[in-house]
Amino acid sequence: MTMNVLAPQYADGSSRRTVLAQELQSLSPDVLALQEVTRRDVEALSEEGWHVVPHPRWSADGVGAVLAARRPFGRTVTDTLEVTERTAHTDWCGVVAAELPLPEPLGTILVLHHKPSWPYDYEHERELQALVTARLADRFAAERPVRHTVLLGDFDASPQAASLRFLQGLQSVDGLSTCFQDAWSTVHPYEPGPTFSPDNPLVRQGDMPEASDRRIDYIMLRCGPYGPTLRISSCQRVLVQPANGVQASDHYGLVADLTLPDHLPGHWKEES
């Protein structure tokens, strides 16, 4: 699951955090990427039994991002994604890469929580930041073998943007190409699925009141030579509607169920 939960100093943060906690208990995700959290939010996750890896950069007012899981992480690596001088103005961008050892037959998964620079006109930075994250995944996998790689977070860019085109394998950047399969478009190929929308009253109330529908939050699976190594069995937006009159955030959350495929990619299935 990934969700930008909107910093609690806005729009009755206490009530919104209560709604979020109830949804997390109901959904019970195994892996969780949250953006716009505070140190107190991180403490609350730890108190609930989550294993937590904070992002490397936090704003002056104590807002950042976090990757969490129900099981302990193994090795973790971070990068601040400071790719140009302008990233000083987006002081909590960054990426966390963490190995998550799971029981067989899943094995070890590499999870990357990617949070690039947010301004509309920073696509140059987002493209370079996507490149850093892809190289980090390559370096991590070369040093320590992993079965599967999952990339998720608030990417602040639509599927047509250069950064997302690169991550989806639609174009190369600086001599490098990669390919991640987008969970939403796999399950809902003809549905736009915005995660930041003027239909959300907190968008209209917030600092981007004229925003149009944008799908900017993602869960993605890295592809090997024969495609993704896991099956995306479902993907849904969550916390779209208010709960007890409370809108949880100006973003909608995204949840995906990932399962093993019928047979190993790169091999023909044996006939029974």
C-alpha cells in the first residue's frame, strides 16, 4: 500500500489520522509506504508493531516519508535524490531501498519507496531522480540477489511524464533503460484512476485548488527479460470517500495484491 497522508497540521489532522489507522487495520497490508508523515506518525507505526525505515530527508517542520513492513527488513540503502540545485526547495524528496526476506516460495523482495520532487515544473528533476532509483535497484540486486523488486510511492507525475515513461520501459535515460509494470494500468487498463483529484474536497481546499485529475501514486513491479516475476492479482484505490464525514487525505491510497505466477517466467509450463 502507498498513500500520501497529508501532513497533520492541515484539515483536522487528528481525525484524519484516526481514519487512516482504522483503514490500515482493516486492509492489513504487509508493506506500507507513507508520505507526509511526522516523527510522531513514525512512532505510532512502531508502537503498532511495524518495522520502519524513515526516508533520508525531512523538512524543517518535521515532515517526511517512511517505508514500513510487518516483517523485519534486511539491508537498507537510502539516497537523498539531490540531483540539481533546485531539489533544495523540495527538502523531503528521497528513496529507500530495503530487502524484505520472506518465507519460500516468495523469497527475498527488494522494496523501493520513491519520493521525487513535487512541483509541476520539476519534471527534469523527477526524470533524473527516477534514474537514480533505477541505478540503486541495479546496484542493490548486483550485490545481493533478490527474487522480486517492488517500487511504490507518490511519484508526483502522470503516466505520460518522462520519469514514468522511463520507469515503464517506454524510453531510456542517459544510456540506461529499465522496465516496471504499473499495477493500476495492468488491472484497470481503460480507467484513469486519479489519486489526486478536484473531486476530493481537500484538493479544492488545499494549496493546489486548480489541479485537474492526476494519477501520481503508483505500485510497480520490476520486469526481468520475460516480464514481471509476480502477478498483480488486484489493485484498488482506497480512502476515496470520507469515513464518518472525514476525508483522510488530499490523495487517495493505492493497494495491490501480489501473488506468484502459475509458473516461472522464461519457462514453458509443463503440460499435465
